[in-house]
Amino acid sequence: MTMLNRSTPNAPPQTALTDPEIKLLDHLVKDRGANRAQRTTISHYVVKIARLGGYLARANDPPPGNIVIWRGLSRLTDLESGAALGAKIMGN
């Protein structure tokens, strides 16, 4: 995911993420001043995943690396499993 972000940062997020993952990221990780056009790129969602993994996303921070992306994806997978289980149990 980090290499995809570095090679084609303007790609649509559906190249690497499923629709439920995109919806979960939009719900869980609030946007920080990004313009509307930037919200539809893989780069925007990579930062959201990195923020789940502990990345602070400050102005002078380097782009997120493999370890923080791995942590974020691990957490996103757990959250997605929990959301699917909750929907199954609650019937929503």
C-alpha cells in the first residue's frame, strides 16, 4: 500500500480498499482540512489508515511507512470484522 501511494497517489481508493473499508475509514477517522477533490484519492485513505496505526499526520512528518501502515491495516481489519459481526448479531 505504501508503494502504491508513492507511485500513484491520485489513484482511486477502490484500487486497494473495499467499499466497507472506505466507509469505515470515513466514519472512524475524521478529515483534517482536506479539500473535496483530495478525499477521493488513495493517498488520502493511506493517511487515514496510518492514523489508525499511530501516525500523527503533522505538517512536517514524512509520509507513512510500512510499519505504521501495517498497524493501521491490522486495526482496520479488526474493526471491519467487529462491524460485520455486530451487523449480523443485531440484524441491521
